[in-house]
Amino acid sequence: MASLKSTSHCAWLVSIACLINLGACSGGGDAAAPIASQAEQSTQAEGAATPALAAASVLATLDIPASLTAPPFDVPRQLTVPPGFGIRLWARVEGARFMARAPNGDILVSQPGSGQVVLLRERSNDLPQAFTFASGLQKPHDLVFHTIGTTTYLYIAESNRITRSVYQSGDTRSATRETVVADLPDASNMTELQGNYAHELKNIALSPEHKLYVSIASSCNACIEDTQSDPLRGAIYEYNADGSGRRLYARGLRNAEGLDFLPGSSALWVAVNNRDNVPYPFENDADGNGTNDAGQILPSYVDNNPPEPFTRVRDGGNYGWPFCNVLPNAEMSNLESAPDYMLNRNSSQFDCTTADRASKGIRAHSAPLGLSFLQGSTVPEAYRSGAAIALHGCWNCTTLSAGYKVVYFSFDAEGNAGSEIDLVTGFVTDPVARSLWGRPVDVIPDANGNILISDDYAGAIYQLYPKVQ
């Protein structure tokens, strides 16, 4: 289960103040660790040897500009990346969550904790220039640029609504925003939810047919109430681009954070935060102590169940939550479900054999958040046929061994996902002692062949770049 976590350290304030709170700041270059301009980075990408598709295996020291060495970057940090890549700290953005690349290459970053969206613009031999693009928002989360005809809009998913504004290339401040979907449930609901909403942040996608898809996540770990609400929670709704024509698209998806369309198709894929503390569902002795463990919370079982779905979403699909729990298999593909012991014992509420199967599974409690397809980007060619997913990491496992990394799934020509490989790891320094310094949230390609990764724990944006040989 993902949680909104924004760590604030007083030592950060000097370096963050200019970057976050003062808008368009001036600043000197960093001679010790220069930041390349967009043109220079494009040259770097063109001059780089093209890496072959490979998992993270090379220990790389994180390039840290001298002016960004506030904790946790006051000591050297290392991350494991694929051969042929380096990684740098590109910017500091407190509570950085989801990102979007503007048509001109600017990067927008949501800050739910401060109600802002920050715009970052690259500068030659300097840190990115920062602007407060929008403020006074209700926990802004996902951001999507979408063009209809000759008009480009920026859609922002707030916790209680979806808004959009017309975007003109080079804008550093949002134009007037219109509400296209209002009255979405969040923690401000003091009637039905009594102010309690575990997953109130919203995520969105827009299709090639100009349909808007809104993920309304569960208010709980597992509860029947979300299946009886209006709108349903643990569901995805479809709207017209202007917010009209609401209809239920799919349900039984506990908390679909990452939503993206496979390029060149109308296939919606999502990455889902599945439930925690799942009771052991089988009538047998799992731990060998001589008693039936059905219905028990067994740490050894909970640590590995249920997998986090990464799945294509079928129109009209029901993926089973909260009545069914996904079961892992050796291939982590085409995953079946078993009845939840507490809410659906003996299939009393729902026949889990009829639940839509998850296309792929990610290790339980990895907490997948941001999802981006890299087709059509300028990242190294070997990585342009798949999806990158940021895994925020397990908060309640016995060790911090699930998530805390960025992974990659290759896709074949028929639109099927292949095996998962690691793209960036190393944010956990001691899984047993629960020691860590970063938690990835989102991952997107930039305009120059690099991959950007946001981190709400360290308040950072990293740039994974192909190295010049």
C-alpha cells in the first residue's frame, strides 16, 4: 500500500527555497558538477554508445551538484543501473510525486502536500529554473498533457476533482482552470467517509479517442463499503474529455496509481497497489505447528501475497478486489485469484474464478506508482519497447525487500508484457534494519533521451542518462 510521505529536513531549506518557493530564481552555475543544457544533453545522447537491453547491474555513484548536498545527499550515494548508464541528482523538489513533460520539454511536478505544481526548465550549466506553475490546489497528483484538435490542455487530478487549462508552449503559469469532473470522494467527505480516506489521491489517463479515465482508489485496505458507494471506489471511470458522460469502465482494482495507454493502441494498462495483511486463505497447516492456519495473518504469507497487478484493463472488467486476492505463480503472468477469507469465504459474495486475471504480477507490497510507456521516446533504442514503473516500496513487510526501485517490462509486437527487470535499485541500504534514503514515485522520459525519476522521500528528481563512451 502506498502512502503519501513527504520528509522535510530543516537542512534542506536553503537549497529548496529557491527551487520550490521563490519561483523563477537566478543562480550561479555549479563548476564542480555542471548541468548540461538541453542541446548539450541531446549531443550526449547522440554520442553515446547505444546500450543493449539489460537489467541494472552496475554500481554507479550518484552525481550530486555541490549546491544540492543537503540530506540525504550530504554523503555519497550509490545506485545500481544498467550498463551504459549514469545517474545524477537533477533537482530537489520537496514531496515530488507525479511528473509530466510539456510539449516544449519543461517538466511539471506535483506536490500534493503543498497544493502546488512546480515547473522545471533546464538551463545551461546550472540547475533547472523553477516556477510555481499552479498553487492553491486540493492535493494535486497526476498530470497529463493532451491535445484535442489544435488545443493542448493540461489535466490535473486533484483529490476531489479533475481540472484542465489551455496550455501554450512556454507557459510558466497555469491559465484559468476549468473543473471537468467535480465532487470526487476524498478525505474532505465528512458524511459517508467521516474524513477517513486511505487512498484519496487521484490518477488519470486520456485515450487517443479523447476519453478521460479516472482511478478512484479504495478508502480502505479491504472493505465492502467501497463496492456499494457512488461512485464506486476501487474502480476506474470513463468520461468524455470535457467531463461529461460518466460511466463505470472497470472495478475491483484497489488502488490503480499508474495509468497509461500502450502507444499506438487503445489498450489501457494500470499498475495497482494491492491490499495488505491478507489472511491465509487455505484450509491447511502452512507454518507446520500442527493447526489449521486458514484465516490467520502469517507474516511469511503476507510478505509474498498478494502480488501487485500490472495489467491491461478490460472495458467492463472486474478484477476481484476486495472479495478476491491475486495469487502468485512462477511466471507472474495471467494470475488467478482466491476468495478472501474474511469477506468472501466459500465464495459467498463473488465467484473469484470469474474475476479478470492480472496480466502480470509484481512482488507483493512493492507499491507500484508511476507508469510510463517509453515507445516513441528518445531513450536508448533497446528501452523503447516497454514500460517503466516506479515502485515506492513496502512499509509493513518484515524487511524492506519489496519495491524501492524502478523496473522495466518489455512488450512484444502484439502488446503483451514480458518479464520484469530492474532499472534502478539501491535506495535501501539495509533491508533488515529498515534503513533507506529514497522512495521512487514516478518515472517519465524527458525530451533528450534520459529517464527522470521522482522521489517524495528524498525530495528529489533523478536523471538516468546514457553515458558518452
